[in-house]
Amino acid sequence: SVGLGVMLLWQGESTFASFGVFFLQMGWGDLGAFGEPSKETPNLDQMAAEGMLFLDFYTANPLCSPSRAALLTGRLPVRNGFYTTNAHARNAYTPQDIVGGIPDSELLLPELLKKAGYINKIVGKWHLGHRPQFHPLKHGFDEWFGSPNCHFGPFDNRALPNIPVYRDWEMIGRYYEDFKIDLKTGEANLTQLYLQEALDFISKQQASQQPFFLYWATDATHAPVYASKHFLGTSQRGLYGDAVREIDDSVGKILQHLRKLGISENTFVFFTSDNGAALISAPKQGGSNGRFLCGKQTTFEGGMREPAIAWWPGQIPAGTVSHQLGNVMDLFTTSLSLAGLQPPSDRQIDGVDLLPAILQGKLIDRPIFYYRGNEMMAVRVGLYKAHYWTWSNSWEEYSKGVDFCPGQNVSGVTTHTQEEHTNLPLLFHLGRDPGEKYPLSFISEEYQRVMERISAVVHQHKVTMVPGEPQLNVCDKAVMNWSPPGCEKLGKCLTPPKSDPKKCFWPH
């Protein structure tokens, strides 16, 4: 999935403060501020001009669900349980038949923000489990308008139920039935609905002088891509570009609304993505990862380096560019810091507080770990990235037309078998070689010096790694969205099949 979002946290001297995250699926090269030549994102480009652009910002996983779990817990997916052990180094997420979800033992950002009096809302895709115990309102959110899963479909409601759309505790309809998505034209009004939900929520909290956290996670750029009628056919980039233009317009309207209400200088806003652009959906429904190698599903730069913009008028110097190594998990720790809270001390938190980097321009020395399922595939320290494993996807899947690196084959790097490099990691200098095409010579002095430093970082990381209970191992068609809460009122309850739990199959 491609996903972006806005995080809004209101912070200031007044009795109320707000915070927001835009979290969607887009690639590093999809915005004009990051070099996209069509320049069709004027609002996000203006947001960058008024705030801070992060050029070295990462997600915690090359797939949607684990990234979202990492964002809200501040912890790597291998710690919070959003991974699988069914096969080595496999990406896994939360389709309808998944049994697991976000564990009760995890502390999510909205749960902690409640301690500081915040009202919390999620708009859009949740994707941390759809069974009742995983509902977002059981994990700190006060309001929800959106869906627990991707908008795949339409399904036949016999073998597969259509995905529900919720308002708070209950479903209010299903995709393709009550919430239309035209697969022929790509027309859907969902982004406009999500925009209005955001505007209304902000207005309500401002009127009551209530601090709030808004997690805006629209999914228009996730295949099947959609846009509303007003935006269809307006982009040079096709339907995907139409969806990006509508999201850009929505972000502009949200920021303008904050200004109109007079709370922009008390609101911290962050825009980023849950994984790189899905190149398998290109060119009609896929985005751009710029100069970076491959895309979604891979631990190359195109799969995990994301567009990122921080905006806080009066606090963040306008037009600044940061080379701070950042990660979506940092938004957890940074948000708590803004709210005057400390992160939990009873567990390993992987996110760092980015406020010194954002407000004072300080650079924080920290590594970036690239995981695929249960395996640490690579690590970045400074400008260097070492691959301990390489794999794009299997020959079997590749022969079926599944290509996560179209037109980007790099011999010995974009491998179709899982290649271990533990003894001699492939080392790249991302400043000289952002496309990961030219590994450093194993016998060079530079390689020896850098790997000595990286090896110490990796050793310390692995010594302290305590994996969580894997949540993405078991699938069962009986747990699908047959009869979500509220289906009785709508006459949309479906009969589930007999329970038959099995190990989930994850090909990538």
C-alpha cells in the first residue's frame, strides 16, 4: 500500500494544544518539493517551504500494517508483534482473514496522550487488526471514521465480504456498496469524506479549547487508486497523479483551516508515508521513489525512505532542510515530548525525540534498521548502509510478473533468492551512491573502517532484541468482516464459515 498521513498535535502556551500526522502511501519522489517534475503538489510544497523538509526519513517496514503499528507504538514491528515467523524474512500485513492484531500489551500513542487530556481521532485506514479486541477505540482513540482494512474488492459477500466502513464503534456501510469506488473510472468520494471529518474534528476541539491528536490516514494512493470527480483527469501522471493532487488539496485545506481558526502556531503537523511507492502497480497506479532502488516490499531505499515534512509556524524555521536520520517511530517519542510526557520505561522504545533536530537544527546520531519480517536485512549508520541480506522477491513470483524493482536490476544486489551477506555485508555510501548500485570493495580501507563501526551497532542491537509474539502467523476465514458491530441495524450481517485456522502464506 502507499500511504501518507498527517499528524496534528496542538501545542502552545494556551490551555489547548494539537498534533497531527498525515500518513498515506506515497513514494519519496512523488512531491514537487522532492523533485517530482510535474509540480502538481503545490500545497505540500508550500508546507515544506513554511516548515522543514526531511531528506533522510524512513518507515519502519516496507509494508503498510507493520509501519502503522511502529508509528503508534514507537517500536520496531519485530518488537510489537507485527511480523511473521511462518517463513524467513517475509512481509506480512493484516488482510481480512488475519487472526492477530495490535496486542493489548502494547501502549499506543493516543492511549498515552489521554494522560495529558488529549482527544484523539483516526480518519482513514486503521490496519492494526479488525477483530473487536483490536478496535482503535479500545486502544486510545476517541473517534474513528474509516476502515479496518484496505479497500480491496468488490467481493461477493459469500466467499469474501466487502470491507466495512466505521463511524466510531459501529460500521455504517461497506466499500463498493454504500461507499462507491468505480474500478473503471477510478471515481470515489472517500478523500472528500475524510477531509470533512478532519475539518469538523478540528473545529469541534478548537471551540471547546480541547487539545487534540488527529491521525489522518487516507488510502487513495493505494491500489485500486481513486479520486473524486473534480480531480479525475487533471494530472499529467494519470489516475495516481489525480489521487495525489486531491490529497495535496486536502492537506492545503486542513492547514488553511488551522490558520483560519487561529491555532496554526499551536499545532504541530507532520506529513509522511508508511512505505515506498508500489512499483508493481506502476505506471498507471504506482508512484515514484525518485533515484532510489526498488519500492514497496523491499528493504532497498525505494521501499523504506519516505517523503517527510514537519510544519509548525512560529516554531519551525521556514524553508529548512534536515539531514537528520528519522523514522516514523520517532513521531511517537516526539509527540510525547511535545505533550510533556515521557515514553514508557518498561519496554524498549526505538523512536527518538526529534525536537532538538526540528527546533534547534541539531543532528542526533542514531542508526536506521531495515527489517523484513523476522530478519534484520540492513542497517544505516551515517551515510553508510550495510546489507546483511538481499532479496527482492522469488524467481517464482518474478516469473508471474511480480516485480518490485522494474527496470532496476543491479547484479548481486536485487536478488531473486535470499542471499546472506552476514560475513561480508554489502556496503554502500548513500551520499555518493543513493541508488545502491556500487558496493564498496571488501578490501578497501574505507570498508574495513566503516564495517567496524557498523558491526558494533548491530551487535548491540541484537543483544538487546527481544522479539514480541508474532501476530501475523495465523489466518482463518471465519474471522473476516462477516458481521462487524452495527451490521444488524443495516441488515448487512453475513454468515461466517466454520472456523478453520491455518498458517498464513506470505510469498514476499
